[in-house]
Amino acid sequence: MLVFVACWPLLASQAGRLIPAIGAGDVGRVLQVISVALGLFLLQKLAQFGQDTLLAAPALQVSQELRRQLFARLQRIDLGALEKLSAGDLTYRLTEDADRVGEVVYKTIQDTVPSVLQLVAVFGYMVVLDWKLSLATLLLAPLVALMVSGFGARVMAAAERSQRQVSELAGLLGEAIAALPLVRAFAAEPWLQQRFETEIDAHRRARYRTLRLLALQHPVVGFLEAAGILAVLLMGAGRIAAGDLSSAGFSSYVAALLMLIDPISHLTTNYNEFQQGQASLRRLRAIEGERQEPADRHGAVPLDRPRGALALEAVSFGYEPGTPVLRHLDLTIEPGQVVALVGPSGAGKSTLFSLLLRFNIVQEGRVLLDGHDIRDLRAAELRRAVALVPQTTTLFSGTVAEAIRFGRNASDDAVRRAARLANADGFIEALPGGYASRIEERGSNLSGGQRQRLAIARAVLGDPAVLLLDEATSALDAEAEEAVQQGLHQAMAGRTVLVIAHRLSTVQEADRILVLEGGRIVEEGNHDQLMQAGGRYRDFCNRQLIRAAEPLQAPAHG
Ligand code: ADP
């Protein structure tokens, strides 16, 4: 940087020698000066290359580190807080905004610092040449600075607005892409198109306001510069006429003056970008402000070999204060018991799961695993002991084996065992690549039943003591259904199972059925008992809310 900057005044002094030589027609001298200048330029550009490459690496590391830290925070974000954030918006922040911050850091060091040094060095040289003239030049500077900073603030506000617009656009796009088949099914394309167009129009307008401000800023600053230079030329003519300055000195002076324009214009641009970068940084830091999942307690109880005894003691929980979802729930489940949860939608079944996984924390009462309050356990250990098979299976793209492993250390044998348990081994072996076959994004190259069986294999890989099962509501064909059921049956053996049941075969197999309604257990017993009792459960079965595997096979006691 120093070499790069020091070359400028040296080049200006060469200009002072060159112009009189050209005027005198002394070709030999002109050649001599030009070769010196050429050498100086070469040195300067080499120095610039060194500076830029040395700085690029750390600047990129800034973006990378920002992303790394924010993603780590995102992974720990409170799930309630996450629901309120848009995936598209978050994506934008972690890609565009993080890049912008890195760019600003790069620009600041790679361009702003040398520009400032260049201003100082070149202006210092001008002071040495003629301090009176330089003083007059300096008077113009505050005027330019004032204009620049005034604009900067407005550019920043406009930039922030336009970045918010892009985020909203990304949010809408995220929603729209996921829902495109649905939109088509409802022939709602014109409506979505309209919504999209409104959004991109708002984006265009916000962007236009920023660009207009920038467009205004450049000519204003440029005009001030030009007027300043012309004023200096006029004063210089006066100084030469008075005999205070030689024409060679004045040539150097003007060359130096021209060398001031570049850094000034760089500083203006960089200042704007700096402001935009700050807007990006603020948007990134907003993620830091989101609620985080509570950390494990100090002195957390280790969970060695979980047995899978679950208990709820007077548990109450609600998402919003004043609207309880679960009310004073008492429940004891012995290790190895299979308990089916049945109830209308909104009864609180999934909420109960979220409490057992500590996604949410009870407001009253306690949730116990093997007699330990789950708040006293380490989250990682709790979730190793309690595995979830969700209603809809999410699979990351990657190989089949990777999907089952899901980041855990497990031998190929263990993966195979889990797959066999989930009744998935057969179809996996039949795939062209076996366990190394690739799963496309969202598992789109697998059937629904295959995805479910992979989800079961994934859950049992860690040999959890407790299995939380959210049965898929969507019907598979009889054959696929049977394959999944068999997988489930094998996976459940020897574990405590809590299943949100939608199938008759599941409830019939359960040791206990809990009927949940309005956040309370309203009935309890096994299938036969509950059918005989003729209460809510029977009503439920009669309304076919619990479905038999095959349509022809009527509920046994229906
Ligand atoms: P179920 O699984 O039995 O259908 P849920 O546990 O999903 O029931 O929901 C129980 C109640 O809690 C419903 O009234 C639902 O609207 C509410 N609820 C569920 N999740 C949330 C959430 N993240 N924020 C606020 N309310 C929620």
C-alpha cells in the first residue's frame, strides 16, 4: 500500500519534467522521463496487485465467519421465533447481506485506506510545491465533504428500504415456489402473478430512489471538483504571472491536482457502500437478537442407558399467555409401553411431542424421562433417547446411507440394521446404487412409503428408548401401507412408543389409547374397552377418523 501510494507524488514530479521537455521539443529528454514514468507505473501496479491479493483473503474470511456464526445461531434459534421468520428472507440475509459486509470490509481496506493515504501524500507534495495555492485549494474541501456526508445519510436510508424490499421479495418467492402446484390446482396464477408484480414494483421503486440519489450525487460532486480545478488553474496563472511559481512546478502541481480526483471519487463511492454495508450488517445482527433455545443447565444430569420411562406431572403449557393448549396433564408411561394418542386436530397432540423433545418448555408441572426432569438433561442426550418419526418426512439431498445416518457416527452395518428394522433394506438394495444411491432434493425420487421407511430407519439408528411417531394422515396404497406398518412394528419393539394414531391397526396394537381433547385426556383404555364404553373414542372410530388399512376391512367393532 505504501509503495503504491508513494508512486503518486513521484509520478507528479515526472509530469513537471515532462511537460517543459515536450514544449522544448527535446525528444531525448522526453524519452528519458517517459521511461522513468513507465518504470514507476510498473512498480505501482505490481504493488497494487500485491495489496489487493493479500487483502482479498481476509475480507472473504469475514463473510465466511459471519455466515458460520449466524448459521450456528440459526440452528439454536427458538423454534417459535423461527416460525415467524421467512425462509427466503433468512436466505437473503445469509447470502447477499453477508457478501455485502465482506465487500465493504474489503473495499475499506483495499481502496479507502490507500485513497486517504494518496490524498495526504499528493496534497503534501502540493504544499511543498506552493503552500499558498494549496491553502486556497483546501478551502474547497469542506464544501465537498459536507455535500458527501449529507448524501450518504439519505443513500443509506434508501438502501435499507430497498434491501428490505429484496428480502420481502425473497420471502414471497420462497412461499410461491413451494406452493406452485397448489396455485396451479386452484388456477390462482393470475392472483399470484399480481401479488408478485406488486412486490417487484415496490422493489423497483425502492431501488430507483437509491439510484436517483446516487445519480444526483455524482454530478454534484463532479461539478464541484471541476469548478475547484478551474479555480486553481486561474489562481495558478496568477502565481506564475507574479513570478512565484515556475511553469514546470505548475505542471507538477496540476498533475498532482488531477491525482486528487480519483481518491476523492473513490471515497464518495466507498462511503455510500459503507452505509449500505451497515444496513446489511444491521439486518444480519437482527438474527442475533432472536430468542435462542435455552442452553443446558450447568451440572446437567447424564443420561447413561435410558430405559424410556416417561411421566408428565400436572403439565400445563400454552404458546400464548392466557391460552393454554395443555391443561394439568398427568400421565405415566412404563418403559416399552405403546401408547396411542387420538383426538381431533388442535387437541394438543403435536404440542405434547414438542414438550417431550424440549422444543417447548412447560409453564407448569414437570416432564420426566427415567425420573429426571428433562430440563435437567442435556438436550443432545435427551434427543438421542427420544427419536421422532414426523408425519411428513424431510430428507436432505445426499445418499440413502447419509439420509439414515443424518450426521451421526454409525457404521455401515448399523445403517443396514436400522434399514432392515424399518423394512427399508429391500427397496434400498433394489436401487441402482444401493445405499450409495442419491436422494434428490426433498426425496422427490422416492415414493411416499419409501420416504416413510427411511424416516423410521433414521429414527431407530441411534437405538432410542422412546419413539415419537406421528402417523402420516395421507393414505398410501395397501401394499405400501403394509410395508410401512411392518417397518413400524419392528421399529417399535422394545421401545416406549407414543404415537399420534390415524390407523386402526396402530390403535389396536397399542397397550393404551389416550383420547385427547382441548388439551386434556378425556378417555383412556385399550381399543376394546373404549369401544364398549361408547364415548368419544367410539364416536371417533365411527366417523372414520381412525382409518382401517384397507377400505374393505371395516373397523372390527365399528
Ligand atoms: P394437534 O397435534 O392435536 O392437532 P397441536 O398440538 O398442533 O394439536 O395444536 C394444539 C393447539 O395449539 C392448537 O390450537 C394450535 O392452534 C396451537 N398451536 C400449535 N402450534 C402453535 C404455535 N407454534 N404457536 C401458537 N399456537 C400453536
